[in-house]
Amino acid sequence: MIYNEIDRNPLFAGTANVVDRSSMNATFVLNNRDHTATFDQLCKEAGISGLTGHRSVGGYRASMYNALPLESVEVLVNCMRQLEADQTKTS
């Protein structure tokens, strides 16, 4: 679900090649860093924390260890979609 949104949403890009993607850690960046504060705020309001990416790559890392409920991933995907919707309105 998270990789589908990363690939679908033009505001985001994955940091790992498709064949090398982890099923435990989805890593991604915003294509425009100007959206960082807005996306971070959407995540905070949704109760999402700990998305900080790798220190040398930056971006975001969604860890999905230990049977993370699907609903948790849906919350993150909804934040990504909300950012896209907000940016579409202002464009």
C-alpha cells in the first residue's frame, strides 16, 4: 500500500530501486522540499512520529515491523494524499 502511494503520488519518490525495496522499511523523499513542513505537520496531526529517514539519504522511513496494523499504513497514505490534494488546490 505504501509503495503504491509513493509510486502514484507525484509529490513523492522512493529512495530504493523497485527490486531492492524492503518489506519492513519503506524509504521515500518529497520531490520538492518546500512541502516538508506541511507534510510533517499533517503527519504530526495524524499521530505519526518517527518517520525520519537515513542520516545520509534524508527523506522519510516508514518502519513496518512486528505486524504493524494496516490501519497505521492507511493513516500515512492518507497524509500523503492530503498533501497532494492541498497542493493541487494551490496550484
